[in-house]
Amino acid sequence: MDLSFGRVYARLTSSTLEEVRRLVSPGAAVVDFGTGCGRMAIPLAVEGYQVTAVDPSPRMLDTLRSRLATTPPDVAARVRAVHASIQSYRPDRTHQLALCVFTVIAYLLDERSLREALASVASSVEPGGLFLVDVPDADVFTSFDEENEQMIRTVEIEPLEGALYGYSEHTTLRTPDGPVTYHDRFPLRRWSVEEVTEALARAGFQPHENVASRFEDLGAHYLLLRRS
């Protein structure tokens, strides 16, 4: 993904970090849903935030832990990795801020999953706490090809029934030890901003501030909510 969208990902990361700094001070507890390999969790920990890093993929969490092992001990100690989906996460602490960014919401495929996920987010945030979430734009659900000196990548995203899409990828990485191939296939859901906003209200979140201008041309509509 860095080879394909490195500049955009760098802007996404820096814009999100800047927003977190604006909303809560270092030392605050932040829960990062869909944390992956730590794109947000590690920079947040470096800056002094206490991070709960939630992801349903054991391998991604293993990579996160491996990356944390290369950081100073105090940084690694600020990150707590939790193996769970958003829906199944049961917090044992509350946080001042929750994040669900980088198209994570597209992996929730039906209204029940969305409701359960947002209820889980609400239970993880203290009353008056904040929630930053992005809703991917239509352009995100578009097939593309990418080829450079380091890889050949083909991604097909085809519409299925309703708002569902089928994602299929075939990638070959050119490494010093020879080619490495990667295949993946999974469904995605394109949610509208209106659908997500309604579900957020049902979960007890209210609009806090319009932050769209701070994330322009980054492939998603960003919402900042406050828990009632």
C-alpha cells in the first residue's frame, strides 16, 4: 500500500496526527480501531499518548508488536494490542478519543455490524469523549493497476448486490530474493455519510465540529463526534 499510495498515506497519517494533537493532549488515552500494523498507534505512542490498538488480524498485530520491539521501551509500553473486531471489543477502560480511520468502516458489511460496532465505540469512550471516523468516497471503490520497479499490482473492485463490492488483488513484489506473490479477496461495503451519521446518532454520538476542510482530497469524508 505504501508503494501504491505512499504520498497519500503520508498525508493521511500527518493530517490525523495533527488533528489528534488539536483534540487531546499527550498522555490522553486513545483507542485506535482497525489499527493494522500501527500506522497511527506507533506515532501516537511516540508523542506520549496511551494507545489501545484494536484489530481482528493476529498477523497484523504480530507485525505491530515486532515494530514496537524496535522502539524505546517507554514508547512500546504505551501501546496495548487487543485482538478483536470493533463489534466484539469489550473495553476495560475508557478513552478520551476513539479513531476509526483509513477506510476501516468499509469492512462492516451490514447495518447490524455497523450498529454493533458503533455501540462498542461508544462504550469505549468516556462521556463527552470524541470520535474521529472517515467514510470512504466513491472513488475508493475503483479498480486500478500499478507497476514500478518494485512491484506489479492489479486490484479489481466490482459492484455486487446493494452497496457491497468485491475486492480482488494479485500482486507480485520484486525482491532481492526473487518474486513474492500475494493474492487476496474479500467484500467491502460503501456506506453513505447519511447512513453513518444516522447510526452514530443512535449510538449516542452528536456532531462536534466540521473537520472536512482539514482532510480535503484524501479520499474520504471525515466526521468528528462527541459522545453524549
